[in-house]
Amino acid sequence: MAVLDHDRLIERFDPKVMSLLQTLDLKARYLVEGFLDGMHRSPFHGISVEFSEYRDYQPGDDLRHLDWQLYARSNRLCIKKYTQETNVRVYVVIDTSGSMKYRGSEAWGSKLEVSKTLAVALTSMMLRQNDAVGLLTHQEPSEAATFIRPSQKQSQFNTIIQQLQGMSAAGSPRLSDLLQHMIRLIHRRSIVLFFSDLQEESEGITDAFQQLKFLGHECMIFQVLDRDELEFPFSQPAVFRDLENGDRRMIDPAGARTKYLKRFEAFMAEYRDMFQSLEMPHCVVRTDTEPWEALTLFLKERRRLM
């Protein structure tokens, strides 16, 4: 796994700059360049290759590619040659429930905007690796899923960006529906990058994740949350509105904070336990901080799966 130079990453990533960038592709490019600039070595080296043939060692060749077992058998110094694999299929799946619209005062984007930016950044990285990338989401008022079949073509990048640019968060919870669409539409074993705030009861979606696991899909969960949800930093009484059903309620934060944080931790623990039991990587992405942990998790899991 590549080692991160966090000082260089922090210099490159600035949430204020991210907020000012207007287009999704610019935000994603800024994010990827900052991430790769902070690497001591390329994260793409050796992730998506398979053995092709041998050739004789030449002075100056990288000794890491010498086949020492062959040398022990034949007394020949040979280098392993590799070719790129082209059959990895990856689906980007994004929740567009109304709660994904939320953006706190410290965030560089709403939960949906952060999800889309990370999705485009990872799409760019995967296409560089010759992976076939597709997209699945569910947008109201239509009952049908928005589905883009995986492709390795470079034009796929623009196709996915165009779809994401027009995507908005609205309406009632649709996480369960989205998971059912995944089960119906993703047939061949795939890698699934799942972006959601998971603001639904875990009991109702556990069966769907279990079925995805049974079908052989490798799921990486990116739970995108705002600082306001994680810390409840409010101090003045205010009217809070539910972004999914429109309900409004006057709340005094001083009296509600302890109870809220206790319930929220229990909510998070349910998901942590579920994903741990299913052996699905689970990363909490905060909308007010640098997203390097999410990109690092992807590279780590991408390497492991190969």
C-alpha cells in the first residue's frame, strides 16, 4: 500500500477551494491530483496486472520482477512480464434520498455533492486502470432506476459525469428500493462502491446487503455524513425540518443534545456491526474534512481484490 504524505495532501486539498470550483469534473480533478501528489509512489503500480510471459534479465531491470523460483530450478535469471487485466466491473451506486441534500455551515458540499465528487474521482482512477465502470441510482419521481452499463471506454467518464451533474436529492427514503435495484440489475460478480448517509433503519436493509454478499459482490460502503449530524453543535433553539417528509419541530439543542448523540451512536453502531459481520469495508466520509481516507480505502481494497 502506498504511503501518504499528509502534509502534502493537506497543502493540496483546501475545502474552501473545493467549494468555489463550479463543475463536478474540476472538483474531481482537483481531488485526484491532490491525492496522487501526496503519494510517495504511484497507487496504480501493480494493482491491475496479470502474468503474461518471461524474458531474460537485462542489467538495470527491476529486481522485484525476478522469478527466484525459476532461477532455483533452472539457474536462469528471468523477468516476469505482465499485461493489464480488462475484466473488472465496478458499479458506482449513489443514494439520492432527501437527507442527502443537507449541507452544514462547515461543509465543502452537501452530502450528495461530496458523494458525486468522490464518485467521479474514483471513476477517473478506475478508467485509468482499464476497469469497466457503471452507475446505478434512483431518482424521483420515476420508479425506475437510472442505470449505465459498465464500460472501459474513455467516453464513459463524460457519460457518468453528465448523469451525475443532473442528479439531485429529494423525496422520501429510497435506500431499500436502491438496494433491490442493485440485486435485480447487477448480475455478474462486481465491485460496488456505495455512497449513502444510511439514514434508514439498518434492520430493513440488512437482508439486501446479505443477499449482495451471497451473490459474490464486493461492496465498499462510503457513509457520507455532515459534522452537524455527528456532533450536533447547535446552541440556540430553532425549527428543524426533516428533508425527507417535510415535518418541522421546534427543538432546544441544550436539552436534546445528550439524547440525540446517544441515539445517533447507537444508530452508527448498528451499521458498523452489520458491515463488520458481512466483511464489507465501511468508511465514514465527513463533508467538512479532507476525503483522503475514502480514496485510500478504495486503493487498499482494489489491491486486495486483485
